[in-house]
Amino acid sequence: MRTPDKTLDVQGLAVLRVRMLALKTLALMDRGQVLKVITTEKAAKKGIVALCSEEGYLLLDEVLDGSQHSFLIQR
């Protein structure tokens, strides 16, 4: 698994807020950099997959560990 360039810990936030913060953070990153998003929101997968599809980002990996869900997104 690739080491992320930046980590966004949004545990406890609603899926729309998770998506908005991830989008904002990715916009500030350089092309090719990787963002790790950590969330506890169960619906986050759908939101992150949609964000990547709509914005052209690459979802490299996702890991579910108990209630914590992590995503690696490449800009």
C-alpha cells in the first residue's frame, strides 16, 4: 500500500461533510499525490466512490477495520 502524502481524519462527521472536506483537500494537493481519508461514517464508501468518479481521482485502496473506514485517493 502506498504511503499517503496527507491524511484527513473525519471520524464522526456526516458523509456530505466527509465528501466536501476530501474534495477541498484534494484540490490543494499536487497531481499524483495521495490522500488518506479516515471515517466512521457507514455511507462514506458511496460518497467517496462518487467523488472519485465525478472528479477524475483514482481510488487506490479502501480498508474497513471495525467501525473505521479508510480510503486512499490519488489526485
